[in-house]
Amino acid sequence: MSTTTLNTNADGVTRPSANVNLRLNGAICVQRGTPMLQAFATGDLVVRQSGVDVYDPETDVGYQRSPVSSRMKSAATYYENGGRMPNPLLFNVREEDFGQVQVVITSGDTEGYERAIAEGGDWIGAGYVEFGPDLKFWVYDGQHRGGGLRIVVARDASFGQFPVPVSVTLGLDTTDELKEFYEVNTNAKSVKTDLAWQLLTRMAENDPELQELLETKDQDWITRGIEVSRTLEQLDGPWAGRIQAPNQKKVRGDNLTIPQAQLVRSLKPVLDMPVLKRADAATVASIVTAYWNGIAKVLPEPFEGRPNDYVIQKGQGAVAFHRVLPQVIEVVRAKGGRLGDPNAYAQVLKELPALSGEFVEQDGTVETRSGEEFWKVGSVASGFSGDAGRRRLGILIQTLIPKPSEEIAL
């Protein structure tokens, strides 16, 4: 093994010279065929070698939520004030990079170690892993603690020797790494629902057994809803350019009206309909688009110009109208209409502009508002907040729709 030579650069991070080997000593095990290392790494090594695979909504690549600077600064302050890091950062050396790693067993049966990997078994021992300075350790838990460490190392070079506990899986592919992230973050701490559901959908796409399990638990509406929301964005309809993807920041002047997870949750009554339970995402999205095009025919103003001036495509409207859609579909079918025809929905919803409610002006006077005024931000519809309020709004819309039984000829 070559001698490790260290150089300290202007950023305060100590880096090894090229063509040298680095080493991590610790406990080594094989867990269900996957080799793992439990060790302590220096702060310099963690800062230098680790990476975070942040989800990019533009390319649908990556899986981590965007780092929160306030959380990293808080961690940095904690360490600078004498805080410790007892819980390990969770790393993975990816399958395609595992060839750059040499695992040396110093305590335990080397043949047993190799046999456990080959047979998907278990093994416990000790040793070290040796690798070059270009190897990447992908963080799947602890990015904010790692980010805090990066801040303190840049401020004070002595933190480069701070012992950081690490748990390293060796050789997981990116799909299994994503699964570990999902499992750890979903069960151990809160992850934003939209990103968690995005990851669940991606896993299910590559794992038929997981998809079957979701169906058994009646949770497949989540992955189906994500697929429908993606398709809605691609269709020429009211939802194109309105859905806020995970990690996509909302900026002034954009037309994003609703987070993806909120839209998906609103679609559950539609996805649970017997007639659509087994329909593919393209079919459901086409029906939903036709429905909203029908709404826009009878109430066009909220869909023209500035959609964020109205709540019809925010939580209040999406939840209420999707709760009503199963009834509307039954009426359309009873009339002999086609579920992909916006005119069929417009006919059923023709009384929608008559929906009205009272609104208290700033001077205390009470005014009745209907039509587009009903749906403006800060007007009547905005008052239907929370699950109970949105259910009440849905009930009000239902009163304007014929009952399916009224359209059935006996």
C-alpha cells in the first residue's frame, strides 16, 4: 500500500495527493448478502468523499430532498459549541464503484465472508476498506449533519480530525440505495410527502412485488395518482404547468397552483371508482382533463390569465371537484355521454356559475358572490379550509348536479 500524503487547500479541507490509497478501519459484516462497514472517519474525509443525490424535478434524477441551509447552520453551531455526533451518517458505495474498493478481513473467516456474499447470508468480523481519493460515498441519511460538518471544517481546520461515525453499505445499486433512503426517512423521521410518494412510485415501477404489496394494502392509489399527475402535465388542458413537483420552488409570477402530493390526494375518490380502478394513468388523466375542460367551458374566467388569483385549482377546488367527479361520471354515463368529452361534463355542470355564498367586506357589509367572484382568492371559496371545509364545498357543488338515478330510464 502506498503512503498517504495530505495537502491542505485554501478552503481548509485536507486532501490527499493523487494516486494514494485511503483506509477506513472498523467492524465489517455481511447482512443478507450485502457487505457493510461500521467505522469512524475524519471530518476531512467525510467532507471530501461524500455526495448527496438531490432530486431534480427537471430531469427526474436523484432522490434526496433539497438541503435546508438553516438546518445545516444549526448543526454547525451545535458542533462548534461542543456538540457530539453519536449517530452514524449512512453512506453507500454504489455497485458501479465497488470495484474501486478493496475489503481486507483482519478478524474472522475470510472464506465465510465471501460465502455469505455469494449465498446472500450473514457474517460478522473486522477489517478495513481501502480506496482512492476519487471514490464517492453517497449519503442516504444525514445530509444536514454532513452539511453542518462541512461548514465547521471550512471555518476551523481542526475539525478536519473530528471523528464521524459512519455506516457504509458496499455495493448497493441506486435502486436499493433509494429504498434504504425511503425506509429510513419514512419510518424514522418526516420526509415531505410529495418526495416520499415520488420515490415510492419509482421503486414500484421497478419492483412488481412492491406494486402488488401496495395493491394488497389498498395504497396503490398513491403510485397511480403520481402517474396520473405526471400525465396531466403533458396533456393540453387546465393542469398543464399548474402542478408543483417535489423540490420545485414556487416563484412569484409562475402558474403553479398546487403541490403534487395535494393533487394526488385529491384524486383518491376518482382512482377508487370501480370503473377506473384498473384503468391506466393515461385513461384516468384523459378523463380528468376532459372534466376540467368541461368546468372551464361553463366557468372560463379562473382558467384565463392569472390562475393563482383563484382557488379553483388550489386545494379547495381540487379536493371539492374531485370528490364530486364520481357522481358527475355516473350522470354522464347515464345520459349516454362519453367520458372523454368535455361537452358532456359541461352539460352536467351547467349550473356551476350559480354557486354562491356570502362574503363580509372590510366595511362589515355582507355581499353575495357567485360565478368567478366566488372562486377568487380571499373570497367565499377561500373560507372552505381544511378537510371539513372542502367536504362542505363539495356538497354545495353536488347540489347543482343531477343525481345519477334521475338520468336512468327504467
